[in-house]
Amino acid sequence: MSVLGSTGMLNRRYALCSGLAAFGMYSLPGVNAQNRADEKPEEVGDTRLSYETPQVQNWRIGLVLTTPVTCTNVFATFPVPMNWPEQKVTVTGRTIDPQVTAWDTRELGGGVKQVMLKMARVPAGSTVEMTFNIAIERSRIVGPTQTDDLVIPAKAGRDLRFFLSSSPYIDSSNARIKAAWRGLAAEEVPNAWARVEQIYDFVREKVRYVEGSLKNASQALREGRGDCEEMTSLFVALCRNAKIPARMVWIPEHCYPEFYLEDASGKGHWFPCQAAGTRQFGRMDEYRPVLQKGDRFKVPEKRTTTRYVSEFFKCDKKGKSDPNPNFIRELIDV
């Protein structure tokens, strides 16, 4: 019998509410990296933003599988944090049970890294662990001092077009959202930075923060209420209508958006803002680690596109009971 599903997984809502340095490649036979990001990693380099007063948190991330029955052909994946200009990820330790026969990493859409693992056979009564201890250095993002020369990209490359179309729950083509954008576009603003700030203020004015079940950005606009996900989704949807690339950033217990503008030399920059909570536009006073960036991922093991990459587990089992895959993501003391 095959077991496929979400038992023990950290789903998207829970994720919001609750040698090997920086996860370099480590390969064993049988699992190959695939679907790597085509774009180059973002660099700090010559940027309008600065990254200050870093703090380090230590996390334990991985899988602990307990099973009362024999399992064969085990395959599992779990996301792990990756490097960003404001974040440095270092693996400080690992526990890999000998029953893990192969493992590897891959990147999806340039915004999330996954660990993939295989186990040929896990006997009944076993507990198998594959976890990593990870030090995550996160810095405050200090906003730019000059913004009047920033512009909306005249031509979006392939990597940016990814952030200009609709995504799950970010229904940019919805008539209500398009109408809202037309109203905003009718108002004159001095520059691109002011245009994005106009969108930002509109979202915070029109949508009151109320926790609830996940819904489309257009529904949050219609109802006038939503939580950090809906407010972020609406901001992203309106930016995309304005031809401004935008994306979601996922951190523990929260999410916020980033938008993309170019300077006079044509160099692009991603700027954060806080859609829900304390007003922060173009900066981010945040130390919780970035889990993922993006909102439209094609996961090979799933048929549909997803806005957040969660854990995955499947196996063949011998017996009536089910295995218990417990995916771990916890802050630890060192």
C-alpha cells in the first residue's frame, strides 16, 4: 500500500503561525538536483539598501520518521532557508540516520531550497532522523536615501516576468483589482517610488487586519478585511497591474511583500515593505529568518502550482497502520 499525503507536515498556515556551509550540494547516488534557478543569486554589492545590526538565530530543521510498519521506497522533501542579501545561512551540525540511502538539494523558482531524501527500507518499529542545525544571521534592512531616480522596469526579463502575472490567491487579473488600479493610476504621482507608496497606502487604508481563512486578494479588497497574507497578496496584485514586479516573503508567523525598481543605470533592486503591522516602507526591522521568497512554485511532486512550498512524504507500507513523518522546524538554544 502506498502512503502519500500531509501526515505530520508543517502546512503553510502552521508555518506562518507557529563543506556544507550554506547548504552546499551534498550528493549520494539515486537523487539528482533538478529545477535549479536560472537567475544568479542576489548580491549585496552596489545596492540602495544597507544591512545593519545582524543577529543570529539557531534552528533545527528536518524530518523524524517513526513507523509501526515496514516502509519501502520512502521519498520526502522539506524546505530549508537559503542565503539572501539580508540573510546568511550556515549549517553547524547534522544528524543523518544510516537508513537514509540518498539525499540532495534543489532550488525552485529562485526563492526556495529543498532537501530531498530517499530511504529504501525502514523496518517496523524504527525511528529515523535527518535534521540539520542551522545558524541564520539576519540583518535589519535600512531603506534608501535616494529614491527619485528609481523607475519601473521598461522591459522585464524572463526572471522578472515571473513576478508580473497572477499567482495562487494573487488574482491580479480580477476585475475588482483592475478597477482599483485604474483609480490609482488616474492620480498623478511624482515618480515610481511614490507610485508604489500610493499602492501601499491604499492597501493599508482599504483592508483592515482581521485574521481568518485564506482567501483571494480580490475577496479581501471586496470585504475590506484580511490578515498579513491577504494584505500582502493585494499589494503584490496591484503592483503587478502597475507593471512593477513584486513577490511575497515568508518568515515564521508572518509574511510581507517586496517590490522591484531600477535605478538610472538600469540596475534593479528589491525593496521590502510591511503590508500588515507597523508602517515600514522600503525598509524592514525584522530578525525572523526568511523561509522563502516568491508565491508561485511548481513542485515536481505536485500537480498544481503552489504559493508556498511545504513538506512532502510518500512511501509504500506493509501493514494497516500508518507511518508518522514528523517534520521539524524549531528554534533551539546553543
